[in-house]
Amino acid sequence: MDEKSEQLLREIKKYQKSTAAYEKARLKMIKREHRALGLTDAVVQRELKSINVDVKSLLKDTAAEEKELQRTHKRFLALVRPPILPGGLVLEIPPDPNVFDVKPPAIQGFGGGSFSDADCGFNLALGETNLLVSEQGDGWGWQATAGSPGISTLVFLFTPPRAGNILVDAYVDFKGQFAISAHDHWYTSTSADIALSVSSRLYQHYWEFGPGETIIDEHRTSSSNSGWVDRIVKLSYSTSISANDTVLIFVEVVLDTNAHSSHAKVDVNFKTGAERRIKVPLVQIRYF
């Protein structure tokens, strides 16, 4: 890797640390604002008591539903995975002199947003990120705050043998499952959200941004859903490159989850067991 590329990676990691610190400060500030404005469960409960609503009974119902949601999600996540369909990546046969395969290991991995490097569960040797999120809201949801999405980035290196125009095909293999539930009531502010997406970009002398693809997009207020994800995504884009200068290829996975109130729960599992992971098995570079 050339010196310019190494410097870029150092700057990116420094930026990720600063954004993580900013996110913590932002959430603290929002909580203080909610307390100042009276947007808390305690204030709502006090107002309900003033009009003779049985708040104790409502709190008892909330505690019971919180436990029931946990049992429900255990059943969701215990569902047997459907059989894997035959097939997979079809590589260039016979080899094409204009096609170059960039395969694991990844040279770098880093977390961003609400994810630390450890949260991303990187296995650079296999080109994997392994994500596991289990989140249930607290109370009635009036003082809930939406955090930043978690970002997991894998970096691959390609040294071009010659200058020219290239087509980049980044393959991302998603295998995992999710469960989401939300049951709003007249006295709560309840919602649950899961959004999972992937995109790719590259850097040589400048940034070239590729496309993005949505994998999961679930938003609930009074219903539940669960399912397995078994999908290979191909992210394709083109650019021009010069010879012998390092090309850094970034594959970025973004996971945004929110559960507002004890009546909401989300689970996302792309980590446990060999059958759950997010993997970049191949980035194919084609001169044209």
C-alpha cells in the first residue's frame, strides 16, 4: 500500500473516533432537553394520575408485555432456517486477462456511528463483519431518543497493472435473521425500526461512489414480523484508474435499529453460528 493510502485510512479512523464521541454528547443533550420540556414518562404518569387514571395498573401491564415480547422473540429467532438454494457466485471461466478478482483478506475494518470496531465482529481473513443487535425500549417511550446508525466498513486493496476504465462488481453475501415487534397503546409512544443497507465506494486519487442496496426496511407501531435473510447483492459501478497506484475499495454496511418503549423490541443476528454472517467473498475488477 502506498503512503497516501495509509494516510487516508489513518484519517478515516481518526474521524470515526471523533464522530463516536460526538454521538455520545448528542444523546446526553437530547435527554436533558426532554427533561427540561417535560417529555418524560414521569411527567406523563403524573398527569394521568391527576385525572384519576390507574397508572399502577398500566405499569403492571407494561411489565407483563415486556416479558411477553422477550418470549415471543425467542420463538421468532428459533425458527428453522429454510434450505439454501443451490448455486452461488459464477466466476469468469476461462480466465479473462481483463478481469481481476480481489478476494479476502480485507486489509482493514473499522466501525462508525454507534458501532465500535468490536461491535462489528470483523474477521478480516474471511472478509466478514458479524453484527448482533438485541434492543428493547424502556418505559412508555416518551423520553426515547433515536441513536445514530451503526456503520461497519471493510476495506480491500487493488493495485492496477495498467491504466484504463474499469467496472467494479462488489459482491456482498448476507445470511442472518431479524425479528421486530411494537404494540402501541393510548398511553405510550411506541415504535420499532430496523433498516439494513450496503454500499460501496473506492478511492485512488479521488472518491468514486457506487450504488447502495436496502436489505431490511421494517417499521412497526402495532404489529410484528420476523424472517431469514439469504441474499447476495452485487454493487456495480465504473471509474477510471491509473497504473500501479493503490486503489482502496470500501464496502460499507449500515444498520439502524430503534425500539421506543418497553412495548417495542428488535433483534438482528448476522453473527452467531457459521450460517449467520455478512461477507464480501469477491470484488471483481473488469477493464473495458
